[in-house]
Amino acid sequence: MEYVFTKEDILEFNRIIDEIYGSEDLPQCFDTFLKNISSLVYFEKGDIYIFKYANGKITYDSYISVGYGKELDIYKTYFCNLDDVLPLISVNQPVMFRSSDIFLSSEREKTDYYKKHLNPAKMHHSIEGNLYVDENGTVVGIGLHRSDSYDDFSQKELDILKLMRPHLSKMAERFLHSSDKNSLNERLMDFDLSEFKEIGIWMWNGTGQLIKASFDELNINESHHEELNRILSSLCVSLKNNMQNGSQEEPQNNQLHSKVLFEGSTYYASISYKKGISEDEDRFVAILYDYINIIKHLICSMKTQYDFTDREFEVLKCLIEGMNINEICNTLFISTSTVKKHMTNIYKKLNIEGRHQLISCMLDNKI
């Protein structure tokens, strides 16, 4: 063993375990654990989740997370069935491992899952494991992640999670067989939005009562909060009416998408509905996206993913803004031939034929 547990480590470890057993609110127990464990195992994104793995398909039930933003919703929508970890933690025996111990980095980095999800989300180092697997194939899993700004998780950090696992496993088993299970579903949208200022999140119950509103991320003047609430609430009513008016032959669509014009800016609203035990437990969730900031984030993610040089990246931003070659020359103070050379390199790296495919490349999930 190349490390020792200090007295402070042991005291902190026992404190965290004490809090695990000290809470009757099981969802809150998981939430508290994720926040507490960072004192012993540093991570930037963490999650405890429930899913069912059957016939090669993954179906999520519940999710609680720390440090995530929009990439969690994108993961569940597009990438969860590409996740190479989930089959590994779906086994019946206890499992806890570092991704670097299982996957060859040079090979994993070639996959779409790494290129389109792990790398943009800055999840380069991970500890993954199962907490409980029942006889029906339902899995309670855990994942802690950090970026390549930090070293990989150490053996000591992995062993801490292994020692924690039996205690978390007991809580997970209790949770799967308790009425508290329904209360975790709403935490799906309990994102940390500190790095994703283009997103605001609102939540109502089935009777129209506002449960959560997130304004700070959009820097919207407080005097306009009520108006924005009204706009988004009316979209929830529209979605509810659409579902009630749907025919029995056609599956009900529990989502609605709409453009929102507010304070001279254009936003994109995505409304979703999740049915609960009663109308009070029903959830309407509105996520508001700022087009301009989304484009900025997409452009920044392209620089890292496609390894653009600083000058290529400057030319790329000019192209996205719609500048012609002469305008790019004047803006960047470079020659026409240099601009054309950078454009050729950009198109080659993006595997597109020209400027006409640039926006679609950004928006059709190629990044």
C-alpha cells in the first residue's frame, strides 16, 4: 500500500458515514453524500442514478447530480446508449473502478462517445461503480468525474469509494423499495448552472404552482420576473392541453418547444412533463436557452475538440458571423491567401465541404 489514512481522513470518513445513516430522507442522503465526499475525493461532476439495463438498452428512472449543467440532459437524450461504463456496472457483484483501469485511453478517445460527450463535458478521469443491482436488472450507480486539469483519481481515492460502497448500498436498497423513490425524479432538473449562464430552469406542479425558478443565469431584471413566469406558465398550459386533446391512437407528446421573444432578445423554450402519483406530484419543467450564448459555447467546444490553432479559431468565428473573405482579411489583418489556407484547414478538420455546411455541423450533433 503506497498511502496511509491519516487521523483526519478517518474522522472525516466516519463523519460522512454518520450522515448517511442519520438521514430519514433518502434522496437528501444521496445529495448530502455527493457534497460531503468531495472533502476526501475531489471531483467536478458527480452523480447517483437509477437505470435499467436490458437487451442492450438503457432506460433511466432517476438522477441526482452535482456540478452538471446542460450536458446531463444531452447525455440522457443522445448518449446514454453509447455509455461504455453502464454494461460494466450492471453486473450483480460489487464493482468500483477508475475508467483508466478499464479502458485504453488511446482507443477510447477515438469513439463518438468520448468525442461528443466526455471530452466536451471535460470528464476525462472517472470513478464508476454500482451501489445496488436488483433481480429485475435495476441498477443504482455512482460516478465521480474530473477534467484533465487534474491528475487521475488516486488508488487512495478509489479505495475510499470502495469502503463507502457497502454503506451506500444499504441506502440504495432501502431507497428502491421506499416511497421516497418518487421524490428523486424531480431532482433530475436540479442542475448546477454556474457554468451555463445561457440556461434558466423553471418547475411547476400539475396545479400550476411554481416550485422553482432560476433567473440569475439570464441576468433578467427582477421587475420582469413575473412576466417571464407568465409566458412560460402559459406554455405549460398549452402542453397540458395538447396532451389532454391527443387521440388514444396516437402516443401523447410530453414535450413542447417554442421561440420566446422577451426584452428584445430571442430565447428557445423547451417544456417537458413528468407524471407523478397525483396532480400535486406532476411536474412541468421549462428550460430557457439563450441562442447567442449557446452558439458561443458550441464554438468554444469546437476549438478543443478539433484542435484548431488560435488563428484558425479566429477565422472560424469570423465565418460563423457571416464575414466574407475580404472582411476577415480586414478584421484579422491577414492576406487573402492566408485566410483561404485557414479556411481549407478548418473544413478539412470538420470534414465538411464548405461554409454552407458550417452551421449544420455545429447543430446536428457533429460536435
